[in-house]
Amino acid sequence: MLYWLLAPLEDIFGPFRLFSYITFRSAYAALAAILIVLLFGQRFIAALKKRAIGQKIREEVPERHRAKEGTPSMGGVIVLFSILVASLLFCDLTNPNIIVLLTATIWFGSLGLYDDYVKIYKNRPRGLPITTKLILQLIYGLALGLFLYIWGPDGFASKTNLIFMKNYVINLGIFYPLFVALVVTGSSNGVNLTDGLDGLAIGLICIAALAYTALAYAAGHVVISNYLNIIFLKSGGEVTVFCASIVGASLGFLWFNSHPAEVFMGDTGALSLGAIIGTAAILIKQEILLIFVGGVFVIEALTVLMQIVYFHRTGGKRLFRMAPLHHHFELKGLQEPKIVVRFWIVGIIFMMLALSTLKIR
């Protein structure tokens, strides 16, 4: 909105020229998102407490989590609100990529919000049936895939960058919509599975969003994209601003979500933030790199899958003490803050590895 209003007035007032720069708008989108969460966070938490919107703890989680019963949940609402406001203020709203990201935010935010509603008000700790959530996630993913396949950037509609390969991209053809659906669904559920300790998921989301802020800027910059031999997308640079708003919102929410958490983001935040990161990866053609950027999310999801397969094949034996992996370390005696910080460190290592692959080609 400010881009619309102020950038055209640069001839009248020179400093308005700053709004033409993606770097400037990204920095202030991040700052705006942080301030919104910090300014309204405490009052939002108080409102959640007043309405008894508290976390329901499942029976199978570690015993120490019982103390978290009743902690305000659905904090993802203020995270998404800050992202939306910051993006509306500083993004170019005529850019189709921004429209797609806003759509993803609203779609998955609504899905997560209803899932939290079912958990809290219908007294169903597991929320919506898994099949229902998967169907709604796949519907969005397939719709996005078809949209990009038909109206995507000329010459690159069904293509994606490969890692470790110079001057080569892969064309998925008619399978591209299915690929998009798998990326969005996988990233959404990966974050949701990881959201089990204070500050864990939101810290890792901040790291992933920071990586895609840099990747989006590279994809939208003709000189940098040519230098790195990645697909140049003229409209891809604007994704930088949106990802920067995610970084800001995540840092703001971490203020309240760090141990001991004053509020949980719930599925409202976890399902939607994972899907948004996945969507950003798709829009700048860096879907495969998401495996590295979201390495911790991938590991957490894999441990759940491995636990299920091992349990069934061995007649009830467990590969891990509990899955996802963070619960395994809890039951081994590690304190929650130590697990969280160590997972953040691993996430940063994965981010650096992901960014380094741009040069290892």
C-alpha cells in the first residue's frame, strides 16, 4: 500500500524513492511485523486467557507437558495478522506472487484456526481428522500447481532449480501440480509436527524465512541470478518482502513463546507458516532446496514415519522413545530449552548448507 502511494511521488519528495527498493521495504516489513506482535501481544494473550482459549494436552506426550495445560493457544492469529499487515503496507500488491502468498496465508490460517477451534471447544485434542486436513491441504496445493502450470512465468512454468547442478533445471511437465501439492502439504505438516516445545517451531520458521528472504532476492535480481546460475524471475524479488515480514513476526512471537511459553501458536500458526514457506519456495523455483532449508522439519517428520513403520513391523516395539524426535530427547532427560537451542543450531547449519549449494554447482 505504501509502495503504491509513495513510490510514484519520488519526484515530489526524493526520500520516497526508498520505497522503490526491495531491500528497504523488506527491512521495514520485518520491523513492522515485530512491532505489531510486541505492541499487541500481551493484550492478545490476556484476551485468550479471558476466553479460556487454552492448550489441550494429549495423553501420550511426556508427563512434564501436563503443566502446560491451559496455556493460551491460537497465538498464530497474531503472527498471521502481523504478516498480513506488514505485507499489505510494504509489498507491491499488484505482484501475482504476493497475491498467491496472501491466499496461502488466509487458506491455511483458516484451516488451522478451525482445527484449533475443534481442539479447544469440541474437546478433541487431536483436532480435525487427519484425512480432512490432508484433503484441504492437497486441494490448495493442486490448485496452486495448476495455476502456476497454466499462468506461471513464461518458459519456466513447470520447471524448478536443481541443487549441485550448473546450468540445468528439471522440467516436471504435467506432474508439476502434483509436485506443488506435495511440497505445500509436506512443509505444512512438517512444521506442525515440530511444534511441540516452547519456541522450537517458530525459531526454525524464522531461520527458514530468513533463508528464503535471501533466495527470493537472488531470484529476482538479474545479475545475482545469472551469477549463481539460478532461474531469474522478474516478479520473484517481491517475495523477499513477504518473507522478511515472516522473519519479523516470528521474532516478535518468540518474545512470548520462548520457555516458559506464555502462548502457543497452535495449528493456526504451525499449519499456515509451514505452507507459506513452502509456497514461497515454489514461487521462486527453489522447492528442492527446501529439503535443506527445512532440514529439521524433515528430520522430525521422518522420525514419526520411521516410528510408525518400525512399530508395525516389530509388533509394537519402538525405534525412538517417542516421536517426533524432540520428545525422544525429552525422555532421555534433556531439558526443554537445551533441546530447542540445539535444534535451532542444527537449523542454522542446514540454512548455511542450503545457501552454500548455490555456489557448489
